[in-house]
Amino acid sequence: MRFLLCLIGVFVLTSCSGVRRQAPCLDREIKQSKYVHKYGFQVSEEDWERKGQDGHVITELKNGVVMTRFYEKGALHGESTYTFPHSQLVAKVERYDRGHLISTRVNYETGSPKKEETLEDGGRKVRVWYEDGTPKSVENHRGGRLLQADYYTSDNRLDSKIVDGEGVRINRDAFGQVVSRDEFQEGFLSLSTITYPNGTLKEMIPYHLGQIEGVRRTFGIGGEPLTIEEWHGGVQNGVTALFQNGEKVAEIEYVDGKKHGVERRFKCGDVLVEEIAWREDRRHGPAKLYVTDPAETKWYFEGKLVSSEMHFDRLSVPQLR
């Protein structure tokens, strides 16, 4: 977690363009910087700017990351490197062509390459390796679509492939175990199937044009259903059913990712025991409990319990100004 937070800090810092004078967001994080002219001699920050910002800048951050960035006439050019915190090993390498980022490589903590993205021929090539250096995958993207790809096992056998946007991507963890299976149609992810370490089904997620679309299902490690959810446009919309020990225990209505409508709770799979009204993730309206005789009703207004239906109605009437 510490390393992840440090890298997040690096990614935020690298979004600041130019040298320190042009990037005040760096000032709070910098421990020290050294400016080296292209002819190899160290200069002051003022001389660096006055002489045209040709050479490289070595910046040590307070989190222990050391950035080395090369410039040509003030624009990033060549390789920029970022070490792991308090280490000489390189965590990330960026390559620039006169200010334009053309590739990024992220390394394992051993320094060996983990993932590299390269912009070429109007597209994007993504290479991934296992920690021992064995190729894990090669993907070619264009126009937001995954068009060609090969995926490999940890012993370098072809695992799956995508041709002309059609096929399957098998995702494996660092130990080579399958964690998910993605189906692609016309270059877009259409279905993701996620598994538990023992191989049983964990989630089935349908997609359309990069967003969750349709019925998402989740399962327990024994294969029993946990949820059946309706999604539209990448947002939870519609009825979600919840299960325990294979029996339905609740149905909840969602609008734009929030509980909105009526939640119904059940016993024995189909015996209604409670109904709760929701509005934008807050209880709003009656909450009816049917296990008592007579049925018990409580009223809520914007998440707060109120004394009666009459009180709820008064609060619901817009106040005159």
C-alpha cells in the first residue's frame, strides 16, 4: 500500500507540465532539484531557464522518488525515469518526442518490465510480462477498440487471442492462475467472467461499448447466487435481487446507482415481510413490517424517522415563501 500511494503521488506530479517554476504543484513535494546543462555541467535554476532549458533535471521528492527528466529547448525529450521510493531501481520510464509522450513502461519492484504502452501508427500497443520476464500479453488498440491480441501462460504457451476485434482474453495473476475471462465483439468488451481462486464463478458482467449493460450476477464461493443486478449505461438501474443460502431475501429498486423506489424483504424466498420506501439512497416514505399483527408502519422523511404519516405529509408540502 505504501508503494502504491507513492506511485500515485508520482503520477499526480507528472501531470504538471514544464520545470519547477512552471509547476507550483511540485513545490510542496520537492526535497531538492539539480539542473544539468546538455554539455554536462551543473547550473543554477536561473541559468537553466536562461540558457534555454536544454539538458536534464534530477528531482528528489520527499517520498523518496527520484525523477530524472530530459529536455530539449524546454520540452520533454527522450527518456524520463522515476525510481521506486528510496531506491535506485527504476519504477517507471516515459519516452517523449519534443513534448509528446510516445511510450510508458512500468516495472516490477525487481526492476524488470511489467507493462509497456507505446503509441505507434495512430494506435496503441500494450505489452505485459510476468515477473520472470516471460511475455504475458501483447495487445493492439485503435480508435478505442482492441483489434489484435495474444495472451500467454506463465510457461509461454499461447492461451487465447483476439483477431479483428473478435475473441477471448484470459487474465492471469502473477502466479499464472486464471482470474477472469473477457469476451470481445467488434473490438469491445462484451462479457467479463470473474472466478474465485478455486475456479468457481464469482461474477458475470455484461458490457456494451465499454460500459456495464444488462444483468450483472454475483455468486458465492460455493456457486450459490448472491445478487442479480440490472445495469444500464454503466450505472445500476432497475431491480436488484439479493440472496442468502440460495434464497431470495430482498429486491431493491435503483435509479442512477441509488436506492430509489421500494425495497422488499422476504423470508423463505417469496414470503413478503417488509417494504421500505427509498429516495436517492435515503429512507423516504413508509416502512411497513408485516411480521406483526397488525402490520407496523413507520414513516421517514429524507432519512429521518418522523412521528406519523400526517407529519410526513406536512413536511412534503413546499413551504410558502
